Amino acid sequence: MDNFISLLQRGGPALWLLAGCLVILFWLAFEKLRVYRKLNSPSPLSWDEIKQGKRSDGCRSLIYRFLTGQAQLTDPHKNELFRQDFMLKAEIELSGGLPVLATISVISPFIGLFGTVLGIMRAFFQVAQKGNLSPAVVGAGIAEALISTAFGLLVAVLSVIFYNWFKVLRDRALENLEILQNQIDLSA
């Protein structure tokens, strides 16, 4: 842990920004995992039980919420409006956080590059102060500067992986809801 903190201190302000992005990234990933685990849990009741008006208040399953709303409707016009509204709300709920992941994936390489530029400038200032152009002075400054680039790329790669993974999970959940809607239509 001490090495990580000293690395952040040597990397400068850009590395602190990237560390903040990394914290946001992992917090968001864990939050999204928790949401998907809750939303995709199985319904505690069968479709027939739900149509009879039985409810399970503790269930947060996305499919269960759809089925309970569907069971309460008898008017075909309201039924279609309910489905459109529900799919829109489900997409909004499942898409939460994806823009933040996309933003982190785009800005983190630039923050890393900014840190590299600052580090190289710092290295040249040290060379100018010491009046010594030895490889040890220049190499240490460049190495510290490249820490920002590496960290920025790491944060970008992780955020792209999480973004794509959660996008696939969202798309699958929405497709499963559409399949369920078709199955309800066929059974009616």
C-alpha cells in the first residue's frame, strides 16, 4: 500500500484523477452487479399465481415486476401502453451508469497523457536546475511521467471491458422481456 501511495505522489495530479476514476469505475461495477443480480432473480410465483392476484412484496425481479403489471391489465390498448412504458423504464434502469463508464474510458487515456506531459516538463525543469543532462536524471523523470500513461491506459481498458459487459447484460435482459411478452401473447 505504501508503494501505491508513493507511486501516486510521484505521478502527480493526473494520477490522483485517474485513481479517482478507478474508484468510481469499481464502485459502479459492483453496484451494477448488485442490480443485475436482483433484477434477474427468478420470480417466486408462477404466472397462474400472479394472474390470480398473488404477490411477493420482497421480489425485485424484473420479470416478476413485468408479470404482476401484465396480470392487472385486461384492456388490450392499455396492455400495449403498459408494455412500451415498462420496456422504456427497464431500459433506463438497466442503462444506469453506462454513460459514466463510457466517459471514463474516453477521458482516462487523455488524463494519463496529460500526466505524462507534466512529468516530462518536471524532468526538464530538474535537468535545467541541476545543469546535468545525465541519463539518471532524465530517465527518472521520464519513468515517473510514463506511470501516468500506463495507469490511464489501464483505467481505460478496464472501463471498456465493464461497459461492454454491462451493455451485453442489459441487452440480454431486454431481449428476455420481449420473449416473455411474446410468450404471454401466445398463451392468451
